[in-house]
Amino acid sequence: MIDGLRLSDDLRVLVANVEMSPDVLLNRQLARLSGIDLNTIQDRKFTPEHIERLQAGFAELETICRRLGFVRGPYTLENVARAADELEPEILVLDYLQRFTCSASEDRRGGLDQSMSLIRRFADSGSCVFVVSALARQKNAAGRSSYDAETLTLSAFRDSSEIEFGLDNAYILTTGKEPNERTLKHLKARNGECKDIALEFDGAVQQFSGTFIDDVATQASGWWPK
């Protein structure tokens, strides 16, 4: 999302995250943009050698801050809608779905049904909506409950039936054998074929990399304003 804001001068993004405050999220982005490890940033243990990279990171954030909004509680879809009316974002991020409620709903499952209906309305109005979902453990080959990448399917999404119906595309981020190895398993594509995406993740600076990301950046640089 941050790279999208950096590449497009008109893009607006609204983030609703029930687990992390805006300060925490921005610390992670500062680590990625500056190349300074996250622990150093969180603990504010800077040295003179960090000054130039900090200035570069803050400069990047300053260019996008007016087009990046955060939703604070209460975490209801009605509150998200009010924030969206103010910012009019092209991209809306909800993290994570099961913790958002609808004021009109009295039960959790009914609330999820209504939430997905509202999310579809956001999408129909022109916003690209990214929804993060909690996962349930699945039985592996040994019959044990686990988050084994080979066993995770659409049914791993909690309250999966409504999620399966409502989403155009569904991915699960899995870990591989190597410490930094990640895969976005493409489990559903409403309008095309599923294609997994191989990634590497550097946790120290919160940075994903891989052929897919390089290709997208190359293509975007040709038509998105810098």
C-alpha cells in the first residue's frame, strides 16, 4: 500500500487495523523505507550513522501522509464507512475481518454476513478492499491440527462460507523451509486462474522481495506518476 502511495500522487488509502496502532504500523514502514532494523526504531536507539537514512525514510512518509488514513475504534463497519466518506480512499484495508462488527447485528455469525455485504458495497463503489482474516488450524497428514502450508485451503478461513462467497480473490501467506521463504497461496480467483506468488521476507526491516514484486514495480514505473 505504501509503495502504491509513493508511485501515485492521487492514490488514497484507508487502514483499519484492530491489533496495531498507527504508530506501530508507521514504525514498520519507517524500517522498510530507511533500511534501519525495526528493533532499533522501536527502541529509539539511534546513532549518528542512522541520521541520513532516517531523514530519507521520513521524507518518503511525508509525501504520502495526507493520503493515508487510519480508523480508530470503535471497530464497526459503520465507523469504517464514516472514515471512508471523509477520505474517499481507492484502497481500503481491514485487518482483521472477524473483529469488525455491524451495529445492527445481534450475533457474531449474522454480523459477519452483514460485514461481507457491506464490504462488497465498498468494492462496488469503486474501492479496492483488502481483507485480512483469522485462520483455523487444519488436519495435516498425521491427523494433527496445524497451520501446515500443504493443508491450508479456503476452509481454513474462520466462518469460511461467507468469506468464500464474498471475495473475488483469496490468498493465504505461508512459510517455507527456509527462514525467509514465503508463498502467497492463491486459493480463489473469481475472474481468472489461481497463481501462487513466491516471496522472501526480511523481518528486520519488514521488507518483502521477489520476482513478482520486481515485475510489478517495473511495470508501474512506466505508467504511474513518480
